[in-house]
Amino acid sequence: MSTAEDLFASEGNSELTPLAECAAFVNDGQTHDVIDSVTRQFYAETVIRDGGSQEAMQYLTESPVPRVMIVDIGDSPSPLTAMLSLTAAFTEDTRLIGIGSMNDINLYREMIGAGISDYLVKPITEKALFSTLQQLEEPEDEVEAPVADPDATQKIVVIGSRGGCGASTVALNIAWSMAEEKQHKTALVDLDLEYGTIALSLDLEPTRGLREALENPSRIDSLFISSATAKLTENLSVMATEENVSHDILFDPAATGALFDALGREHECIVVDMPRAAPGLRQGVFEAATQIVVVTELTLSGLRDSIRTLANIEELSPNTPIKVVANRTGSSTQGMQIGDFQKALGRKVDFQLAEDHKAFNLAANTGKPLVQVDARCKASKTLKRAVTVLDGSKEKAAGEAKKSWRDWLKRK
């Protein structure tokens, strides 16, 4: 229990200055409003003032050092230097968060290396600040050790035969089920850097840094993984960005291997939402995959593009197991019967996701996976079966085998 001495500090001989748990110094109204809204959820006393690092230094000469200090360094010509001048006045228990305009992974690394707790890029959001403060307040003993062997990590790549067939929906439901039902530490990666929908579908703020990592894989390390992923649940992290659509992205062929290795040190399963139009990434992703899921629709165009997609996968990664998922079966848009489709495709369709407008719209409107919001609908049950197969679980198969053996004995 805090005492009066803990809550107040002397200023002169006659006045007492309140000890704020959090003090923030900001230069714009939007940032002020976000800090005011979020810090109320964590601290009983927060001081928010106009200014930046100089005003923060002045505050420290007049008031007790707060537990958390948030400083806007967006106008500073040298953001790191501005922050370092503040750290000298702090105790070991004080946490410093910088807010700036420079979106640079190297600057982020330098900040963290200097002992600064986090660096957020403007315009900051309530979700981003809430996540940062939540991590600061978590006890250190709750942090789990990373997975030691990245080679043992499952890498499930989901790709649509054509646009709009529901591959992203399948990917995010597989990832959620792996994380929450199979209890695997899972990373969901949206490699459509310009038009990806994973973050939007899950009501998450897009993360930063993924493009830079794919263009410069030497920058991928555990610090990058921490800064470029958003934690959806205890077991599920999401890496999804929204890049400028007017600039070309020049992928480094070695980038996917470096990204998967780094993610594999902290996750047991990686689910990749793979865009069709990404030839610079396709080979590396397919080669690294332990399993590939092709999502299609039972239409003539879906058949044609499934044949082409499967041929490309078999050319680039001939030994990787493939599963085919037919989406929206039973809908008015289904142009072919399943038997005709499979015959023309030259292989079976492993899973059929029934059309269910009500359930899918509910998931879209709530920003949650279908298997979470309506676990009993037909599509969810199919997705869960698919996850069991992808996870390599033999429990159901073993149970069915035992049942068949007992039935055979009874017949005898």
C-alpha cells in the first residue's frame, strides 16, 4: 500500500507536489487525446503538458520522476540524442516512451538498445499505445522463452487460385485455430503488403517494417519481429502492413528464409497469407512451406486458375504437401459440380466450405475469425477439421481405427 510519502514529494519547505504515475509531453492535439484516453485506463494520476524533450527535462528538475514518461520528439532534429538526455535523469524503474515522425527500424533499434522502452510513430493510435503500456505493466516472469528450433516450426502457406475466393479468410481462421484451439504459439503473416486484408479483418492497426525487412533481410532479428508484429491473443501474433501503392517493392530472394527463421525462433506455427501477384516472393515462400493450402471456387475460372496455381507449386516445391479448399460451396455462384471439378482438376478437393452469409458477415462485422464467433456453423466445423489435418493430429484417426477394430470383433 502506498504511503503519503510515496504519493507526494516536497517542493521547498511548505508545498507538496503530486507524484504522477505517468507524465507526457506532446506537440499536437491528436496525440494529446490518445494519451489522455489510454493512460486513464492504467494510471490514477497522469500529467499531460505541451512540449517535447526540453519541457520534459524542465519538468524533471521541478517534480519527482514518474514511473512512465511519454515524450514527443517529432520536432527534434536528433530524436535519439533528445531521448538519451532524459534517460540520465531516470531511475531503473522508470519507463520512457518516445513518439516521433521518423519511421525507421534502425532508429527503433537504437532507441531500444539505449534502454528506451518503446518508440511509436505518428499518428499514434489508442490500440498501439494501449499495447505498449500493457506490455510495460506485465510482470517479467510472464514472458515465455522463445521456441528454440526454427526448423521444427510449421509453415502453412495459404494462396487463392484467384482474387476474392476467400484465401485470407481461410488463413486467419487456420491461424486462430492453431493458436487458440491447438495452443501453438502462432504468427499470421500477410504478404500482400499493399492490399492485404488480414489487419482489416481482425480490426488491427497495420504494423510497420515488413517491407523494409523483405527488401533488406539483414535487418531481420528478434527486435524487428517484436516491433513488426501485433499481439492479437497470448498465442497469436499478426504481421500485416499497408504500403504505398504507388511505389514498387523490390523483394530480396533471401528475405523469406530470414523472416521465417526469425519467426520460427519464437513461434511453433507460421501461417502465411500469400498473394497471387508476388513472383519475387513466391519461390522462397513455397520452398520454405511445410504445407500449402490452395483456396478456390467451383467455377470455370476457379478451375483454370487452380490448375495453373498447382502446376506452379509443383514446379517450385514438388515435395510439399498440398491441400485444396473449395470455398462457398452450395452458393448461387457455384458453376460446377464437385465431381466434375475434381475430374478436370486431376485431384480431389480436400475440404468444402459451405456458403453461410450470416455467419461470415457476423465475423466480418465483429473483426473476429469465423471459428470464434460461430463455432457451430458448417464452415467452422470444416475449418476445424482442416486444422486438425494440417496440425498432423492423429487422435481422431486413431479413435476411428479403434472403433472400427471393435466393430470388427463384434461382428466376428
